[in-house]
Amino acid sequence: MRRLFFFIFALVSVHLVFNQEIHDNSDEPGGIETIPEIETFGEDFRRSEEFWIGVYAGTAMYSSDGLSIGGGLELGYGKGISIGLKAIYFADSASLTDVLEICFLLRFYLFGINSNSGLFLQTNAGQAVFFRREKGLSIPGQWGLVSAGLSAGWRFLLGNNFYFEPVIGGGYPYFFGAGMSAGVRF
């Protein structure tokens, strides 16, 4: 999994570095070497990067006994390609085990490098901490397994600053999950 993240990071970095252009007009009288200005095309392109924070509510299948229902926070930075953190607490409907997931996320919007809405793919990787309720509440929790997953969703913009996102996905140690997040972007 580490190799996959390194490969994606290297690929994106190389693309961004070699995509830069410098215009040299120093041969003209009074000319100097300049970097061209970025053209803007309306409201969505005014921000070069963005920070977003939202609340998440959803379900995940951590066991074959039933669904786990949870909620949490997620935050990210970027436009087109975003990185961020996600923390979600899931309570098992069969009352056996609760799970706290703390993950890093990497998101790719499929409508281009300047998009901040529409279809996206997201990878999550982090730690799942289990709280067994068989003998009462267990504090501290038991360090569980590495949590990793892939999800797909669609970001709908509500005005200039708000959004909501339906998401479905699967991974490990859960089988599949679905949820909804809503938040604000700066």
C-alpha cells in the first residue's frame, strides 16, 4: 500500500513540476523573465486551493452480525487532488464492538486538476481502534488492524462555501460502507 501511495505522489509531483512554463521576453527592450498569470474563468476558478471541513454520517459492515452506524469529522486541503484526515466512530448494532477509525485520505476529482466538485475517487489509510463491549466498556481501546479502503462519491456544491457528498466504498477491516458528508469550504 505504501508503494501505491508513493507512486501516485511521485506521478502527481512530476506532472506538476514539468507542467510549469516560464516566458522569457528578456530579448525585448525593457523585457524581463516572467511567469505568466493564470487566467480565471468564473467563480469556481477564483480559488487556487481550498480547505474544507465537514461532518460525516454513515454505515460500515465491520462484522457479519450487522451494520455499524457512525459519525465523525473530515478535513482536507486541495483542489483537483486533495489530502486530508478523517476520524469516524462506529457503534456496532449487535453491541459487540465499536470502532474508531483515524485515517489519512487522498482524493482525486475526475473532472480535472481545477475541479472541486463532481465525481471523485478517494483512498483512505490509517488505524482502526476497537472497543469491545462484551465485558463492559474497554478503555483504552485495543489497537486493531490497519484500515485501508477505496471509495467513490460525488460532491455537490451549495452556493460558494457549502457542499454535501454521498459516498460508497469498501476496504479492510470493514467489507463495505456508505455515507453522507456535509461541510464548508474556504
